[in-house]
Amino acid sequence: MEARQAFLVKCLSTGLMLSDSIGYLLLQLELEMVVMNWLSKLLQLPRSFSFSNDGDGGGVLLGTTCEAIICTLLAAKEKMLDKIGRTNTEKLVVYCSDQTHVGLEKAAKIVGIKPENVRKVLTTKSTNFKLTPESLNDVIKRDVESGLIQIYLCATVGTTSTTTVDPLAPLCELSSKYNMGVHVDATYAGSACICPEFRHFLDGVEGASSFSFNAHKWLLTNLACCCLWVKDKSALTIPLSTNSEYLTNKATESGQVVDYKDWQIALTRRFQALKLWMVLRSNGVTGLRAFIRNHVKMAKNFEGQVTMDSRFEIVVPRYFYVVCFRVSPCSINEHHGKNYEANEFNHKLLESINATGLVYMTHSVVGGVYFIRFSVGATLTEDRHIQLAWELVQGKATSLLGTQTPKTASYSDNPKEET
């Protein structure tokens, strides 16, 4: 969202709130339901996640994914305790992979799940660090034998370190065998799935209990805007509901309206729907898809140049706009000897790149491998910025290795087939 659009939305939202508080709340409610159903259709989510006359699902706009995980985890916990009794909290177990965002661990602490009952299932490079149903099942079986109870699995579409995608269909199928709810965290990559060529990453989402993504990550929306859908809204609202005389009203009691205060942690709500409505109406589906595709194209361009320089290697496959790369151990050993540690070298490379102030890249460590993360996430990024960044990386690597930069053709002169 452009700065002037964001300013206009803020002014409009404030003006509406001051003019008529009751009318403002009704407008906020109606627009949020409409926008969430629009997005649901755009992502081709199952009808069971949308507001409808014959369904129990629906969507809500929150601040962040951390809020979404806290709310859905609380719903899963309370639903299970209603069945097995309130004295069995210590038996409840939550599952994720070792690539899942740490927000899940924080949510578990807040909700009251013992830290040692959060199972971070090991992933490996052989599966591109995806959570596999086989490895998950092995961990669950051990817990079942120990008398523990499975309540929640967090599967990820676009992990933080490598943007890998967990296989939703088999994970949801496995979870159903243990009567365990599944939350799909698509914080980063969910926006990409409005493009038909990326929608397959959500295959199997119909087996999940809830789904969320952050529109402020990659959908031109200002902070903060997390979109959460649930199949069973009562499972969410019952543990989060508040009933006080000064909050009672005929509309809520009749069940004819959605009382969003019972869909979230706080009671007060921002008019999140207005800015999301502005983004959708200003850019349209075509404009948003073009924006996402352009980022992916530029990331692919950078990836292609990395692969043409034999000194570098791609650490994990690129799925969206993040390229994970490093100077290969072979190149380092060739010029510095086998005792020079690859992780230390790439750490120095990243520091030298960022010290220029021209670009900023981040790092992660997966499977013991330190690598650099190049992200094409900024709204105003152009092809010339990608070229500048690559030339800078090459130059700094050349300086640290003590070699000459190899002469290679531009990637754009040697296009590869789409992956």
C-alpha cells in the first residue's frame, strides 16, 4: 500500500469512528466479513472456511500470526480438555518441525502447554527440510505409548529459514487418525497462492482446522494484518468469549452478527478490513498477481546468476522470492586450505556485504550449514537492484577468496525453463 493510501485509510477510519461509534462498528464488522470471504475465494480455500448460511467457518483479521497461533492452540486445548477432563493438561502434546517459527513455542507457553511437550520433529536436507508424515508419525507413536494426548500440529507453507513447504495433504491425513487439529501457518508464502501457479502449495488444506497468512508480508498491506480462517468458529469463540452486562447487546445474543471480540485476545479492534479492502480494490487481482510474479522473477534471476558462478552453491531450492546461497566449501578449501571453516567464511562474507550499506541480507543455519538469504521483498525493488546486489556479492567474495571474479554471461542472456 502506498504511503498516501495508508494515510487516507487511517484518516477515514478515525473519522468514521468519531462520527458514529455504533455505525462504525457495524461497518467494520460487515466489511471484515466481506473482505475475508473475498480473500478466501482468491486463495481457493474450501467453502468450510468461509462465512456462509450453512457452514460453521469464518475468517477474522488479527495483528500477527503469533496471535492466530495462540487463539487456535487455545481452541484445540480447550476442546480436548472438555473431552478428557481439566486435570489432564500435562498430557497434552503439540507438534511442529524444527523449521517452524518460534512463535509456536511462545504460544504454547502462554496457553499453558509444558515446554517439554512441544515436539520439534527433525527435518533433513534430503527432504529439503520439509516435515514428513513418516518422521512425524514416529514421534507421535512414542507419545501415544507414553500415554500422552495429541492436540495440535502446526504445518508451514514457507518456513522462515528456507521458505520450504510442508506437504499438507499427508500431514492432515495422518493427524486425522489421531484426532489432532492442524493449523496451516502460511505467514510468508500464503500471498503467493493467489497466483494459480503457486496454489498447489495449499493442496490438502481442506484437511486442516485453521489457516492463516500475513497480508503485510507480501500483499501490499501495511503492518499489521494477519488473516485467519477457521472451520469451527465455536471452537475458537467459546474459550475466548467474554460475558459481562456492559457488553451485552441484542444483536450478539440473537446470533445474527459476528461478535469479533470473541475471535481474538483483545476486546478492542482496529479497522483492519478497510486497508485490506483498499489494497484489493486499488490493485485488483491482476495487479496483485503481477506484483508477486515480478518478485519471483527477480529472485529467479539472482538465483540463476549464483548458479553460473562455480564458487557459489544454492543451499536449498528456491520456492518464492528468497534465495539461500553460500560460497561452497570446495571453493574455500581450494584457496584457504581445508582447515578454513565454510560457516565462518560465509559469515564474514555477509558482514562485508551488509557493511557497505548498499544492500542488506540476512542469514540462517539449517542442518549445521550457515548460509546467506537474499530476499526480494521490497515494494520498489527493480531489476537494476538485483544486478547491483549480485555484483556486490561477487566482488566481496572475490576479495575474501583472493581470486578474480569469473567472467560469465548475464543470466538474462541465458534463460532457463521455469521451475
